[in-house]
Amino acid sequence: MRVTRLDLSKRALLLGALVASMAFAAPAMAADASAPDLLIRQLSLETLEAVKADKSIQGGDLQKIIGLVDTKVMPHVNFQRMTASAVGRFWRQATPEQQKRLQDEFKTLLVRTYAGALTQVKDQTIALKPLRAGADDTEVVVRTEIRGKGDPIQLDYRLEKVSGVWMIFDVNVLGIWLADQYRNSFAQEIGANGIDGLIKTLADKNQKAANPAAKA
């Protein structure tokens, strides 16, 4: 089934809301960040504590929230791998400069999606499912479930172990992996306007998000 740009936008917003809901659901615990499932819990707890401690964030200060997400969550995301997967076969055709710009713009897009969702999430909770992984595995899937009004919603994470550290490189919401859903629209944009065209589209979208008045 073809994913339209409207569907993509809706899924991206839902993704941000669901990921952000982790910050309002994690129980207080001393998590071992060397374990992938406990890393997810630890990130949730640290974000929750930061939100509770900052009245500006609670009031919806987007710049403060972006700063929180950028410092607490994004260091645990392998954006190079995530961006390369989203761009797909075109990634190898991009120059090092283009790859860096794609990564920077994609990161900004996702940070703003996540940050915007943090201003809206209220009472959702998250349940982690048992981790199915061997002691020597270097890539795992941490499966979670978002619970609130309505039916539970699947939210899973792919993590890889790099130099002994677990990093998130993909997220699954409603049965579709993030990289897969962006790959379709990115391929369409590159096919029509080239890699520089995709960079410009992402940059324009981020610029408009940063300057709401520009939308008028």
C-alpha cells in the first residue's frame, strides 16, 4: 500500500506523541543503561524528572523542550544509521557534505516532532514486554505498548550495540518502522528533484517550524 504524504505526516505526529508518552510513564528506578530495555526506561525517567523540574517546559516552551530532547534523548540515537536507512539506496550516491546535511535536517525534523508532542501528552502509560535477546546479541528489538484511552498501541525500538553502548536506530509505530515510512517519501522527492531537492525540502520544513510567522 502506498503511503501518501498526508499519511506520513499523521504517522510522524503520532510517533512523536507515543515516544513522548514514555516520559510520563516510567517508574522511578536505578536502571542499568547497558541493557537495552532498561535504557528505554532510564531515558523515560530522566525526561520525566526534567519536565517536572522546569515550569517553562510544563508551560509548553518549545525551545526549552527541544533543548531537553536534544540533550537527554538524542545522544542515544544513531542518526547516521537512521538517516541512511531512511534515504535508502540514494545514501551511497550522496557526497559526504550532502550526507551531513541530510542527517542534520532529518534530526531537526524528528527533534521538533518529539518536542511538539511533549506539550500534548497527558496520561498515557507504557508497558515494556519481555526482551527476547541473547547475551551476545548486538542488535535487539525492545517491544513496548502504549496504554491510554482506546486499544493499546504497539511501539517498538531497534537498538544496536556499538563499543559496548546501546543506541536506538529505528522505531516502529502501528506496525511500520520509521525509516521505512520516510524512505517512500524521500525516494519520491529525490526522484523528482535530486538529493539537494530533498535537503531543501527538509530545510524549508524545519525553517517554517522554527518561524511560525513564515507560514502566513
